[in-house]
Amino acid sequence: MDRRLTFRRGDGPPPLGRRLAWLTVVGFVLLLHAVATHEVGERMAAFDLANAMPKRIEVAYVRTIEPEAAVAAAPAPPPVAAKRAPSRAPRRPHPAASAPEAVVAAASAPEPVASAPEVAASAVEPGPALAASASASEPAVASASPVDDAASAAPTIAAASAASAPTNVATFQWPGATRVSYALTGNYRGEVSGSAQVEWIRVNERYQVNLDLVVGPDFAPIITRRMTSEGKLTPGGLVPERYDEDTQMVMRDRRRLSVVFEADAVVLANGERRERLAGVQDTASQFVQLTYMFSTQPELLRVGNIVAFPLALPRTMDNYAYEVVDDQRVITPFGPVAAFHLKPRPRTPKRPNQLSAELWIAPELRYLPVRIRIEQDAANFVDLVISRKPEIASIEPEPAPRATFVASSSRTTP
């Protein structure tokens, strides 16, 4: 007897048993789809959670940082003339230059304005540079060793063989929360404008650094990028544990990158594992690490010095070096601010589309960067200039009194 799966018109309703069997099959298929959909949803949720940007720590900013008065520069004592012998022999020239003159000569500073940090150094007990051989948990962040052949010909920071702790670390207090806002200008296939913020937040012995960049108007940005670094604080400064980067561009897919810092390795965004170098920083933490270095070792901020540390970028990790090339006055909405200009040492060979960042560090504003210029080449760059006084939150502890170095140059930079 034939059994048909379909029924023609006029055959009448199918038997009850067949209808129940058909409904059972349909229900079973729907159940399998539901289970599969649930599993896929859970996996996607887990993937999104693992790759989500860290939650931003929210704080209320209640006051601003006022520029600190410069330390009075004491005039250098005149050289002591050699006593004449009883026979009135001709007076011989002084055999050696004074200590400040020797520092200027060693730094090869071409301008007399470099004497500002040199004179102000008398108000702060000079201390050694951080040792490059410090452990990863208390990393050294300055190194006298050259980064490349070009750096080897330049003056290096003082006393590479000295102790591994900053000079004024005992009196340094990590701020609770600080936010620096910038106006953005530049050129990328045409003129661009926007805004940026660097935010530092400390919770006990842990930190979060957020760097937000917006190209275009806030209500309809062309590009937005958030960079976040999280980790712990040690006597050697910041020890990153994770770096995350989130970029959104008009008409393009969203891009997420992460760098994970393990105990003995760094996992880059492309999955490549590199040995973790002592003192390594990431794209966002480097700015705060430099602020910490100069706050605890202000003698490093002299024209001609070089400050170096390993830097883990999303796709590569290597030693990077900044040279203190000049001191200038940066024009801001609240007046000119004295700052030291740090420029990265040339790297050879230069990779295509390689970015470089120049910094202007202001001692009178707690050694915060008041200008950051990020350049790909002469035609593509962004220039960030501080747009208001830095803000601090209510959880901010009162800073300990300290001396500061300030630039004395009358030159200005917009």
C-alpha cells in the first residue's frame, strides 16, 4: 500500500498519528535551533566580554591645577681667583670650569637658556638615573644606553651605573585623578580639527590611563579613538598589565586592538609574543611615566639629556628614546607656559607610516605635557595643545611641597 507524505485535495485530513509525528519532528528541529542559537549567543557574548574596552572609572573633577611659581634662580658664585705667590708670579688661569658650566658643556646646549634647569638644580638634590637592569616589577625607565647608532652620538642621561630608585620617590604622591584637555589641529588628506583628553585615575595601588581623541565635531565625529592602559604602581613607576585601543571611523568597520602584559612576556595585538623588557610602557602609559620620571628626577629634564625606555606598541616592541632638545614657551588660552621640548630619536630604518610623538613638558604644571605632536610625515600630523588648566578630582591628595625646574626662554610656540 502506498504511503504518501503529501495529500491531495479531497483526500481528507491526515491520520492523527501522522500529524503527531510531524509535530514532534518540527518541535525537535526547533529545539535544536534554539540550543544552537543559545550556544552561539553565549560564545559571542563571551567573545565580546573578552574583547570589550575596560570600564571607565568615573570621577568628578572639582578644581584646576594652577601654575606653580618658579624656583628662584640663585646666581652662580663667581670663580675664586688663585692666590698670588709671594714672588708675584704671573697669575695662572683657573684649571677647571665650575660644575654648572661642565653640565652645560656635557649637554651640548647651544643656548644660554639651558642654564635655567642647571641653576634650579641647586634647589633639588641631584640623584642618579634609574638603572636599566631593574626588575620588571620595579622597572627602570631611564637608560643611558643608545637606542640606535644615531643616539650613540648624542649626550645621554647622567650616571647610568647608579642606584635603581628615583631621587625624590619618598616624597612623591601619586595624584588621585587628573584630566588634561587639548585642542586638536592638523592635516590628514586636508585640514582637520577636534579635541583630545588624557585622564589619569588611581585606585589604591592600581591605575587607569585613558587617552581619548576626536577628529571632527563632537556631534558628528569623523574619527574617534579611545586608548586605555591599566596596571599597578611600583617604586619604579607604572607597570602596565593591559592596553586596549578602540577606533571608529566613518564608513569603516570598528577596530579593536589589545596588548597583554604577562609576567615574562608581552602579547601583541597580532598574537606575537615578545620577551617582557624591564620598564616597558604602552602607548597611553608612556605619557604618565614620563611625568613620574621628571617629578621624581627633575635633573633628567635638561637640554641635551636622553630618556629611554622600552615601548610596546600594538604590533611591535622596542627601545624608544626621547631627547630634551630645547626649552620654549607654549601659548595657551590661560597664558604662556614654560616647557621643555622632547623629541624622539631617529629610528633606522624608518618603517612606512611609522608614527612619532613630540612632547612639551611643563614643570610648573606638575610636569604634565602641554603639547603633543603626533606625526606620520610632514603632510600628515595632529597637534594637541592644552586648551584649559588641568583638572583634578575630589579624591586628589594634597601634593607635597617640591621644587620645580622651569624654562627661561623667551621663545614661544603656538
